[in-house]
Amino acid sequence: MTEPQRFSLSGSHRPELSGVEVLGPVDPDATITATLVLRRRAELDVTSLEAPLSAGDFADQYGASTDDLDLVRTVLTDAGLTVTGTHAGSRRVSVRGPSRAMAAIFGTELNRVRGEQSGEFAARTGELQVPGELSDVVVAVLGLDERPQTRAQFRLHAEADAKGYRPDEVGALYGFPAGTDGSGQTVAIIELGGGYRPEDLKNYFAGLKIPEPKVTAAEVDGAKNAPTGDPNSADGEVALDIEVVGALAPGAAQIVYFAPNTDQGFLDAVSTAVHASPAPVAVSISWGQSEDQWTEQARTAMDQAFADAVALGVTVCTASGDNGSTDGQNDGAQHVDFPASSPHALACGGTRLEGTPPSTVTAETVWNTSGGGSTGGGVSDAFGLPDFQKAAGVPARAGGGAAGRGVPDVAGNADPATGYQVLVAGQQTVVGGTSAVAPLWAALLSRFAQQAGHGFGLVHTKLYTGAGAGKPQPGLRDITEGGNGAYSAAAGWDACTGLGVPDGAALSRILGGGQD
């Protein structure tokens, strides 16, 4: 009997895991899940779109075809797997089945491993394969491997008597537009662990004398709102995100998508949020990891999901990382964080903001605390220089070669020493990190959208209009002091704080909603 033809899946290679104990093969009968991403009906160039598309029009033009979905379903079912869901717009097919069938169809071996910090999980190494009839149809297979994919980009202040700012005070210092609160808008928040307690939110907003926003938890891939009660856990991230958005845009509805911290869970959460109806005005993501810690297929699939967002009029705001220009890697090289390095995401860097609310800023510099974190930023090794940055003065990659995507695009207060007062697990604490900047920008965009009557998609095209090397941009206050390791702040765009921090009134006019 002739063996069926199989093809390697480009970009799927997983290296051997270091620092873990291999416990043995996964039980052949254990249930494993995966998400397959299929090809588009047509190539998507978001810069060619004149207006955002409806979900239906997007699926018809750029989603997966019915024929491709039917073919994948047939092949997977014949292999003994169960298709648990399909989504034409986001081109995803969800599948589950016994480990033996999963390993067979995708040409891999699955082992249980245990890490000192990460616990026990299933892992694979090497490339995946797909059956011949799917070789042109399937562009990514995520899942199978359950290793933790990302880390939360937040930092608790080390001192118990830290003061910090209320989030709305930071908004006032940045001139968030008066007469707006995000009403009529939805902000999606992606969380890959932890949870929140409704009583914390009630008490927090009552203490601020701000109306409590509508917050809804959404479950993805079996993950739930699961607070641990430990402020140092992912609960700190969840509280920070919700409370920053809620304090700055209390009129905006929030949907918090909880998903497993895997490449599959992350993509499924983002795709679910982006393709929701009605579409959110912004998605806030405060989780990430160095580009080189992702498979190429996972980076590409996520970047394409962000392109979906742009086409649907959604802006994805991402934290640029809290570990300086190396992004916490110890190989002596410079790295940027992903998904911040996606050219379809608004990458948010960090500053140290000093001032007296509501309107007096006395100093603002790059966030870089000795031994306590620093804003991520640099030049991508994975993504080329996007058109909107070509005149902005992005330097060549640290390893040589052509310039790549520059990170970040914009910035905001992130130093834990000047951080945000939040309530988590019943405890008042001050939290910083670029984790705070992504929800800050998401909240700001929701207020601009309330004024303008629409979302902004690839807002970069307006932020970078007329950009030039060393040239400050209107609508943003340039940060010119400090550094994050290999890079220093300077006039115009730089790899520490991007184009700068928001000047709310000026930026409002640029985005079409403000008044002189």
C-alpha cells in the first residue's frame, strides 16, 4: 500500500526545549486540540482599503473559501479527528482528537515535559507535516505544543508606600479629550492567565468616584476568569488592564477574553475578539515574548489576524515589553517583543512621567529603572520596514542588513515608580510596565472614536503622516531623554518611545474628531 504524500509545513519548526525534564510520550488516548489556519481567498493589502469592511464582506473577500473549509473538514474527519468549529472570516478550523491521531496526521511526536517554572505540559520538536491534499490550503497548525508562549508585561512597585497616579490623572496630564468617556464603543482585552473579582472592580471605581464600566468575561479554548488572589500573579495584569481602560473610558464596554497561554490560545483569543460583532474599536494586549521565541507560522498567523483587525476598522494596541533593548534575552543580541513588532499593531513603549495633575508635566523621560525594568524597543528581525515608517529614521537592524519594523510607535507612562494605582485581590497597589500603556492607548482611541463616529484601524498612517528623521510629529509630545540599553531617545521617532506620548487635543484634531 502506497504511503500518502505529505509535505512539511513551512515555519512550523520547534527547537528542543531546554531546562525541562522529559517525562515520556503523551498518552495515545489523551485528547489534544489544535487550530488550523487556512489560506485567504485573496491577498489582503490593508493600505489599499478605502474604508473598513463589514464582517460579512471581509469573509467573502478575504476569508477561507467554502471549498477549503469542506476539504479540511473531510481530511481531518477521515483521520479520526473531530472538527469542533470553523470560522470563515478568521480562516480557522478547530479540531480535537486522540494524541495518536493528531501525531499521525501532523507527522510529529508529543511528549510530556516538566519545567521548574512552567509546570507540566505537552511539547513537540521539529517540523510539522500536512497531508498532500492540504499542502496549499493550510498555512499554520497551532496547538499540539502547550508550552507557555508569552509573559505579562507588568511590574509591581517594590515599595509598599508607593504613591503613583490614578489612571484618570495620567489621562488628564496627556490631555485626553474633554466631554468624552468612550460611550458607544467596545474595547477588547486579551488575557492569558489570572482573573478579576467583580467586587474589586466595584470598590475600585467607587473609590475613584467614576461610573463602573460594563465588563464581560469571555471564555476561549476552555480558559475562564480565574483569579488566584495573588497580586503578583497574572491577576495583577488583568486588574491593571481593566482598571486603566475603565478609569479612562468608563463609558466603553469591555470584553475580557481569557485564553490559555499558548500560541493556539493567543491566536484564538485575538481572532475571536477581532471578528466579534459589533467589532471593538480597539484590542488591548499586554502579553508578549521575544520574536525569536515564536515559530514563524505563529508570528505570521498573528500578524494576519491583526491585518484582519485593520480591515475591520479595529486598532490593536500592544505592549512593547519591559526588558529593554534585549527583551530579556541573554544571548548578547538585541531583540524586540512580539506581537508589538507586527506592522499591523500599534506598539506602545514606556516613559517615566512626573507632574502635578491635572495639567502640569514637569518631566518625562524613557522608562529605565536600574534593576527594575525598561521599555522594550528596537528593530524587528522578523518584519520588514512598513511603508508608514520609511521616512521616520528607523535604523538598520542591530545584526546588520536592511532596516526592519521599528518598535515602538507611541508611548505612555510605564515606570512603576510613577505607576498606576490599582486594586487587585482586595489590595491597593501601584503597577507599571508597558502593560499599562496598551490599555491607555486603547481607552484614548475609544474616546476619539466617540468623537469621530468611527474607529481607526491602521491609525499609524495618520500618526506617521509627514514623518521624517529627527522630526517631531504633531499630535504627540516628543520624548528626547533617556535610553533602553542599545537605543537612546532623540528628536522624532526613536526605538525607546517611538513618536512620543499623546497630546490629546492636538491628536484629536488629527484623527478627525477634535475641535479647535
